[in-house]
Amino acid sequence: MRIPYFLIISLLFFSTAQAQKKTTGGLAQKLQTAINRLSKDGQCNYASISLTVLDAGTGATVFTHNPDMGLAPASTLKTVTSITAYNLLGQDFTFNTRLGYTGTVDANGVLNGDVIIKGGGDPTLGSWRWAETRESKIVNRFVTALQQAGIKQINGRIIGDDSAFDTQSVPDGWIWQDLGNYYGAGTSGLCWRENTFDIKYETGEIGNPVKILRTAPAMPYFNFKSEVATSGAGTGDKSYAYLPVGNKQMYIRGAYAIDKAKKSISVAMPDPAYDAAWRLTDTLKRLGIAAGKEPESTTTLNTKTEVVPPIAKELVTITSPDFNRIIYWLNRESINLYAEQLIKTIASKAGKQVSTKNGVEELRNYWKAKGIDGNSLNLYDGSGLSPGDRITTRSIARILQTAVNKPWYSPFYESLPVYNNMHMKSGTIADVVAYAGYQTHAGQKLCFSVIINNYNGSTTVMRQKLFKVLDELK
């Protein structure tokens, strides 16, 4: 007797569904056991733990534990920002930086006006991560454009124009100790060298001050004072830079281990637009093209109640690298600046006043329209550096699930680092450990988000205990 074709298909579908249901049920049981074990661990006596695991293909729930508890996500928030940026800006989005001048160039090559570097929010300008974005490459392109325009002397100034963004460079909720360090570099309409520079140390005897040898690059317009003490072997880097407020004095405080090999820290640049203008001014001077006045930025002009004049003649436009590569570095190296630049750019693209607050609001509105409760996205920034951020693992996992069938899913997936042999973004701030990403279990592709807040003891040990829970997804 021949069995009808449709019946064979139905039986195969039923058996496959039953097998997957059995596999999912077994996984949920194992995850529950693992979560129960973690919850009873002494490091988690006062901790809040949340885990959501979804079928990445269908969005069906595989397992949840406190999925609607609002917790600080740390840098796992960058997955949400990345996916939102792909959706609202587009995979082909690019940033543009323009160089031009005001006034006129006379027959002798004298520019009676100002040179303007007009920023467009590009976080990669001057970055060392691409050959074409390096500081020397960008400055050379600027110089070449000015030379080709016949400019041999500038009677005005070189101005770094960062007015594309608002004047609040640091999101609400960030802590003072973070702001002077590379990971706390503020946003700018005209970024430069990822808004950071390095300070080189020389340690002394234990208990004695650490000496500042130099900066890289040279920062002659700043004064530096070290209040860093040389600490014992194995104590690591516990030194922090504190941004100058209304002056040019930067303090470095804390302690630095005598045995640390690098003897260097990366710190935030308070006014990257000014630094970009200063570098170009200095290079032109060495080439015999002098500017008649000191470089300026939007910030320095504001203190003089001046505004940046508009470009009358554009000379060159510099376009940012491929958007996929920006997202790659954002997640692989967890660059807070990149995430915050994207949040403000989202506000700009929506035609709103360019601010972190408006960018976050656009993010919330987008996901609210997709069925995610906006109240589960209680955010201050796009990077997760703010300890005040609150989000649920259910929302993060749902947002991860929406990316799976998008044309940009592959580069987004590759942007996620590999920890514990799993593609996932990590997040760590004070008493917070979190992960979010994808994993295949028994042929079933899963997406997940897990967050622990307010644990005690070693972060390294806590991370290993969390890995034992995530091992069940393998």
C-alpha cells in the first residue's frame, strides 16, 4: 500500500517538531538547574539575576528567569544600539567631514578668511584602526586640498567646527571618575583620534609619585599634574585622569603598579575639534603656510561669544569607512564613543535636536513600534557605561532575534567577540557582568541575554560561574 505524499510530509514535520520540543524542554530543565545553582552561590546572596533564551528563528521562548527585571546591562547595550543603527541609519550609511574656507584667496595665495574643518559626527576621523583614517593621512589630505586651492598664507584661523552635535558631550548618568579616561571620551560633532591621547609614565619606588614623561601625541597646550603613587607588584593600573574644567590643567590620580610593563594610560581629549585644528595649524606652519591667528573650536569661540562662520568654498570631503566595519570595532573593542556617536546620529537622521536624550528616545520609539514595551528600555546612553541604565533581558533577546533575517546580520554577528567559545557581547561595570549573543544547540539557533547585578567578590570568578550556565547552550 502506498502512503500518500502529504501524509509522509506531515509525519516528518510532526516528528521533527516533537524532537525539537523534546530538545528544548531538556535544555530548559538544564538551564533551570544551572540558574538555581548560581542563585545559591555565595557571590549571589544579594544579586539580581536574569536570563532569557529565545529560538533565534521563530522568537519562541526557550527559557526565562526574571526576564522582565530591569537591570544595568553594561556594554551588552551596544548590541541594541548596533541593531537600532542598522535599522534607522542603514547598512550603507557614511559620515562626512568637510574642509573649506571663508573669505577669498587673492592673487598672491593669501586667504583672507578662515579655514573650517566641518565635522559630521564621524567617530573614525584620525583613528589608527584604518589606514585611510589615520591622523597623518587625514592631515595630509587637508594640506593637499589647501595647496591645490593655491593657499600660501592664512590671515585668519583654522577652526574645528563640531556644531553638528549639541554641547553636552557626556551623557547624563556617567560618573566623574570615568570621564577623563579613554573609555569615557565624550561625543563630538568633530571627533579626532577617537577623542583620546596617551600619557607615558615612569614609576618610582613604591609609595613615591609616578612621573609623567610625555604624551603621545604631544599636547603642548595642556598642563599635567601627577598625583599617582607607585604601588606594589601585581596591583595593576588604578590611575585615572580628571578632565580640566574651564582651564588647561589635567590631574592624574590613583596608583600604578611598579611591575606593569606598558607604563602608559589612554585618556580622554576634552576638545577634539580644537586638537584637530591645532594639528592642521601646526603642520601648515612647518610647511611654510602660516595662519595669522591661533586655532579655534566651537567651544573656544563660544567663550568669546563668536560663532563658526559658514564654509564659502568647499575643498574636500572625507567619507568614513564602511558602516559594517564601524559596527565591527564598536562591538569587538566595546568602543563607547562609537556607540554614543551613533545614538546622536540617530537623532540627527530623525530631524531632532542632536542630543543623547533625543537619540535614546528615537531608539525607544522604534522598538516600541515593533512591540517592545518602551518602559523596558530605561536608558541614559547607547554604550551602557551609565550605571543608571536599566533594560530587561527579554527585550535584549527579542531585539537580537529581529536581526537574524536582516541583510546585515552576518557582519553584525561577526562583530560580536568570542568568549567561552560563544559569539556574544560582554558587559562589565561595577558589580555588573552581562552577556548577549547567539549560540546553536542541537541544531537549534538561539539568541540570549543574561545579566547579573550586585554580586560580591571577584569579577573574574563571577564570570566563570556565569560561563557554566551558558555552557548549557552549547
